[in-house]
Amino acid sequence: MTELVSMSLSEAFDISLAVLEGNGFSRDHAEAIATVICDAQRDECHSHGLYRLLVCVRTMKTGIVDGKAKPEVFDHAPGIVRVDAKKGYSLLALNAGLSSLMEKARNNGIAAMAIQNCFHFSALWPEVEKLAEAGLAGLAMNPSHSWVAPAGGRAPLLGTNPFAFAWPRPGSEHFVFDFATSAVARGEIELHSRAGTPISQSVAIDRNGNPTTDPGAALAGAMLPFGGHKGSALSLMIELLAGPLIGDLTSSESKALDGGIDATPMHGELLIAIDPKRFTDEPVRHSERAEALFNAVVAQGARLPSQRRYEARRRTLSTGHVSIPTALYNDICALLA
Amino acid sequence: MTELVSMSLSEAFDISLAVLEGNGFSRDHAEAIATVICDAQRDECHSHGLYRLLVCVRTMKTGIVDGKAKPEVFDHAPGIVRVDAKKGYSLLALNAGLSSLMEKARNNGIAAMAIQNCFHFSALWPEVEKLAEAGLAGLAMNPSHSWVAPAGGRAPLLGTNPFAFAWPRPGSEHFVFDFATSAVARGEIELHSRAGTPISQSVAIDRNGNPTTDPGAALAGAMLPFGGHKGSALSLMIELLAGPLIGDLTSSESKALDGGIDATPMHGELLIAIDPKRFTDEPVRHSERAEALFNAVVAQGARLPSQRRYEARRRTLSTGHVSIPTALYNDICALLA
């Protein structure tokens, strides 16, 4: 039984803003972060919801992040917008570059945005969803900290490296997915560690490279990628495209920089935006063929990605309220003191 | 014990050319196809090697493919080259558009090529490897025939939908991967069916949606995606980007068009090319950071993707000869009559 506190979405936003502004974030950063945190809470993504306020403040207190950094946008090439986050959080940098990314995608058909030197905690689905809202398809990816061994390996090297994609569905909930390329989330192993329960088979190895279901041994060893050598290859692609390609850190470089303080990771992010209207002369007809594909998925009893999240969103929007554990609420209020 | 016939690479090319030209392919198509078939044989990818001559000729004899089609290249948008293969095989269309794709990637930083209305049998690694040889990173993907159920579903809807990626490694074997988003290759299930041996757990379901290790039941039912809902999401992305986005067929539309004759599938393909020199001012330094990542993979005893294929390539190039089963050789020679 967990005691809960219910609050309206606007109360959640106001508290988030107050916590962030009261702990060293500029108004601009606080608004960008509070928006995404409240969007995640609305969709009942608790790990990226109001809980993250604690992590943001903890990271700020380490002194490594610049809470007032002003991101700088560079029109780097006809198909590339580059945003230097200047050691601030990624979200203000994302917002700063987004309209240029969209414009370039509409002009060229395809364009990329590189966000550099950013502290990054957020899920990628809100970012690609913004592209879908603008009628664009989008991909997003970033490294994290080196917690994952490559397939066939025995030591941490890759990040949990999320990969997200969105396809616009005008008048409907967009087709969006966002998954970690690790077999499970690191937070899931940490929860098992605290509860003293075993983790699943085939998601981690111990310090000697042997399979383990002991969460402590897994945290001291390495997580494994999802899907064997295929997931591992995908994770390496993400390291390359959101790391060396854009002149930013790999997951092992980011982990080394962190130096064990366990703050929000600093690294880069790559987004790719694609305009379906530029690819064919009949985007509406072909969009209907995509709808037929989605309908065929649902008709056979399978779920579309994000379906559960959209159901949560509808629930929240019907009441206008979100709920969080009272203990978390108290921890957040303590940051207002 | 399989009896083998050994031949030089140039003999393999000449035989391929003669078979294709003798069975309705124009010189241009025959050269493009023979090159890729011999590259695959060189790398000991037997399923995409000389064996494919039999499939190409069988498909040609159905009358659905135009062996003399002249692909038409359209400068569709600043970041998009579109090639209409006009119901010919994909490879001549690829070659026709490749220089424009590279030029657009170098100008803009990122660009896409849509190949439309093509019959497609080839592995994608030779295509992204060509981009890497030109100093570009590349992605390629295409649908196939609807043999794969979405995660949580019970009926075939998605293709085996390959996804390939290359990263240029100047002076070295490029970082290349190319994997099907199905848990295993369809050919592997067919081999088990012929041998009467069971398939692995969790790679297929029967006609009623229940897990099966019976290859016959799997072929009548559906294959499963690799990596559960994550691989399934990736496969859906490929359907969308190499299907409706470019105005071409999804895997289930392609299968319906085939009408059970089991020829090479007709559909589209999407390639994305990225120029690392356009993303940072220090591409060489960042390329060295990518090398450090590759070295860290190998140092812990893991393999880089394609490592086995590159080893086969080195073996073949050291002797200059490839070997194929005598029975296959005889079947190929019969096509010369």
C-alpha cells in the first residue's frame, strides 16, 4: 500500500518550476525541464516524471552542470543544425534548434540535429513526438553511461543507448516508440537489488563475464544488449552516430567523465527529421497505407508501441490530475525549503 | 560430404554474366547483379552468392520482372534522390542513383535515396559498404514479404525487414552490419523443414498463434521478430520508411502482389547517407575515437559485426578462388544451355 498525493497538471508544473528555479536553474531551463517531466508524469512514465526533480537537483548540487547555460544554435550545413548546450541540460538546447531542424527537413526532405555537450536525462519519445506533431517522421538516439557489454563480450562498454522513432498520424495518436538497447532498464536491476529478488535470465553478466540472475553481481558486472548480436550492433551504431559523428562522447567516455559521482550523464544526441511530403507526390494516400498497417497490427490483438502510454495519457487528461507517492511528494517539497 | 567445384573469381563472374544475359537480363543488369553475387560468394555468404542465379532466372521466367528495365533517376529534393527501377532488379537502380546520393550527403550532411518499384534479393551490406568506401556513414532498409508476426500478434504481417549500417574506417575493413529483424532467416526454417529437425524456441508460432518448434507449422504460421517488442517496433519502422514514406509497398502488399508464385519480392528500399566531414570540424580526431570503441570491443573478446565475413573475404582473396557444391554448379550450368 503506497500513500499517494494527487495534484492537477498545472500544480505539478508549478511545483516543478519552483523546485528547479529554487535550485539554480534559469527560468528557461526550468520551463523546458518542467514541461517534459510533467508530460512524462501525465503518461505515467514514473521514472521520467516528477521523481526526476530529485535527480536534477542532485546533479546541480555536484556543480558539474550549468543551470543557466544559454545554448547556441549553428546553421552548420544545409541539412545539419548543431546546438551547443554548453554543459546545460539538453532540453533547452533541443527547443532552441527544433524549428531549424523542421525547416531543414521541409526544405531538403531529410535533416539532422546534433545536440552537443548536454546533460541528458529525458526520454526520447517527447522529442520525436514533437516532430510527428509537425507532420514529420523522426529518429532520435543518444549514448549514456557504459553499463552494457557488447554481445559476446564480458565488460561494460556500451550505454543503455535509447532509440526512438515517430511517424505522424494526423488526427490520431502518433506512432511512437522509444526503447533502450539494453535488455532491461538499469533501474529495473536496481529495484531488484533493493528488493533482494533475482533478475531475469540473459539480461546481465557478472564481473567474470558469466551469466547471473543476482542483481548485485549484475550491477558490479555488465548488463547485456537486447536481442543478442543484433541489439549490440544497433547500440554500437548509436554510440557512433550520437558520439564521434557529432564530435561528442561515447558512453565509456561519458562514464569516465562522471568519475563515479553518478550524476545525469553528459554526452550528445542525434535527431533525424524526415518530411513525408517531400518523398512522394501523394503523401496522403501513402499515409493511409501506413494506417492500414497499424490497423492490421491491432486487429490481430497486438499492441502498437506507446499504446499503454497513450491510455495513461487519456486517463490523466480526463481527470486533469496526476498522483505520486506521498514520500516522493515530501522529498520534492523538501527541495523548496 | 559435399562435392565442391572451385573456380576463380573471374570465372564466377563470367558464368554469372552468361547465365543472366542468356536468360533475359540486359548487359547492364547482368553486370550489376553478377558483381553483387560474386561479392557475396567471395565473402562466403552462400545464400546470396551464386545460388541466387537460380532464383533470378526463376523469377525472370515468371514474366513479372523486366530484365531490361532502364532505371530513371530523379533529383527529387535537395536531400532526396529517387530512382524508379521500373520493375527491374534493384541493383542497377542503386548504381544509377548512388553518385547523386553521395553528392547530396556531401553537400547537405545527410541525404536519402528512395529506390522504387524494384525486385530485390540482395543483402544490404554491399550497399552500405559502398557508402563507407566513399567516406560516408550509411543506413539501408527494406521490407520483404509478410512472413513475420508483430510481437504479441498471431499472424504474418511484417517482412524479415533487413537493416544495415556502415561506418567508414579509412585504411581498414569498414564497420558494417546487416541483420534481418526476424529472429532467424526464413531460409533457416526451410532448411530445418527439409531436414526434419526442430527449430529453436521463440522464433516462430503456428497457425493458431502458439509457440512451435516444428518448422512446417512455423512456415504455415508466422516467424517472430528478434528481440520481442523492440525488434517488432524496428521492423514496423522499416515498413514505414521503406514503404509508405517513399510511396512503395509494405511487406503484406508485396506478398499479395506475388500471389503465391514465390518469386523475388517487389518493393522499395531506403538508403540514408551521412557525411562525417560535415558534422564536425575535426572528423579525423573523432574517427580515432570511433576506432578506440572498436578496439575496446575486440579487446574484451567480442566480435565486431561482419568480422567472420571479412575473414572469409581475406581467405578468398588470398587464393583468388571460390567453391560451390557440384550440384549447384551443375544447376547453374544447365541455365546456360
